[in-house]
Amino acid sequence: RRLLRSCEDKAGKIFDAKFNSNDELHSQEKLIKLSEGCDGILSALTDKLDAATINKLPESIKILSNFAVGFGNIDLDAAKKRNIIVTNTPDVLTDATAEIGILLILGACRRAPEGIEAAKESNWKWSADYLIGKQLTGTRLGILGMGRIGQAVARRAKGFGMSIHYHNRNKLHSEIESELEATWWESLDQMISRMDIISINCPHTEATHHMIGSNQLNLMQKHSYLVNTSRGEIVDEKSMTDHLISGSIAGAGLDVYENEPKIDPRLKKLKNVVLLPHIGSATIEGRVAMGEKVIINIKTVADGHTPPDLVLETLI
Ligand code: GLV
């Protein structure tokens, strides 16, 4: 895909690079064909590098440098079997993504989409009970996945007076837990049934696929909200939409979807959802720094070293 101009200029100086000048969404066949004669691929989250594709890549490919912190678009096992290194862009988009998480929490709880629409259409009149939302102070936020982004959301949420709860494979180091005044829940289901807001911040892997399915949605309280800035596949989108329509959960804030760029048409009609088009890392600061990382990762591998952002199997 196209990158920011400054990043492409730099890549062009360092590498003998083929660019995707029209920013096309290449088919898998085209990706394979274009990678002939190349040592590495700078991929985006829209490039599906599944096992079938990776197995057909030319022998010369040594690295898949993904322009994203998530790497669910790449089959790590297949890459490993072919000795192809996979890298991502962690850290530099943590704050940007956490900001979108907070925006979605606020937007859903304070009914921003309805307010924006009414203001633009000038069809509103102040009254004591108009567009009443939920105040964040004192609410319980349950974070699913307490890695870098989850912790950044927690820090910001604390500033809004929310109490922090989390479900993660591992309990955080006690110093971080005390700083965030965070409570660890070993059981996801138990946490979900007691929270006012659930924020999804874990990576999409086989283990997290549909981790929020109909059972979990059934456990959520009627007044609670679901926010997802990670990957759409972690939530069963159809079931979530059913729950939003029936009112068994209060609302949702979503930046990611199961079949991007498609969104369940029923979801788009709802008032109690804030929908954004996968812009978690879309800040100038984030995208420039991501561009730096993808280049550094390729260059390090080309120079025969271990790249700084090697995706570790332990993340799977
Ligand atoms: C964005 O979704 C990313 O994974 O970087």
C-alpha cells in the first residue's frame, strides 16, 4: 500500500523499492507475482499473507515487515516454516490508539453521534432530559488485554475517575498494578458480568478469535458498553449487533470490524453506536514513526541482524 510521502522517499533511497503508486488492494496472486526478485515485503493490515500465499512466495523473501502493530493478517507458522522473519510496529501507535479508545468510550457514553447529527440538522431544543448519557466518573472499566495499549487506555481512564479492571493471561507486575490501581480478573466471564464498559485491547490470534461471543455478550449488563480498537474478529459482530438491537447492552464504540471495510448494515442504522473507520493509529506522529520502523526492520534484516520488532511466537 502507499505510505506517507516522507517514508516512501526514504525507502526509495535505501532500497531498490517497488511502490504501489495507485494504492491498490492487491490480490494474493498479484502479491506473489510482485514479490518476484524481492528480498522483503512491506505489508499493510489489508494484505492477507495466509499460509497459501506465503508458501508461494519466492525463495528470496526474507522478511515481511508489517506496517501495523497487529499481525493477524500474516500466518506466523507458515512464515516460520519458510524461515521468513515477521516484524510489526509496536510502541509508536500506543498513545494514538489509546486516544481513540477514550474517544469511543466518551462518544458512546455521552451519545456523541446523536448529538452531532442533531446539531448539524438544527433539529434540537435544550431540555432537562435531552440526550442524557452516562458520566464516566466512578464507572468500572474492564480492559481485555493489558499490554501496552491496554495500559495506556487505563492511564487515561483513571484520569476520568474510572476504576480499572483487566483480564490478561498474566497478572501485571505489582508496581504497574498499583500505579493503575488495577484489579486482575482471572476469569473473563466474571469480569465481563460486573463491568460498565469493556475495552478490547488484545491482539487477534486463534485464541482470541470471537473471545467476545454470544455467551460473553449475554453476561454483559444492560447498561454496559463495548469498545473495540483492536481487531473486529475478536468480537462476534453479528451477535453483538443482535444484542445492541435488542437493548441487552447499552451501546458500543467501534474502530474495527470483522469484515473490513464492510460493516454489518444493521449496525450502521443504530443510534447507540459510535463507528469509526479503523483510524486508531492515524495520527501524523504515529504514521511517520510506523514508517521509520518498517524501514529499520527491513534494513536490519538486509544487514544480517535481528530486527528490533521481531514478532515473537509467545504473542500467539
Ligand atoms: C492497526 O490496527 C495496527 O495494528 O497497527
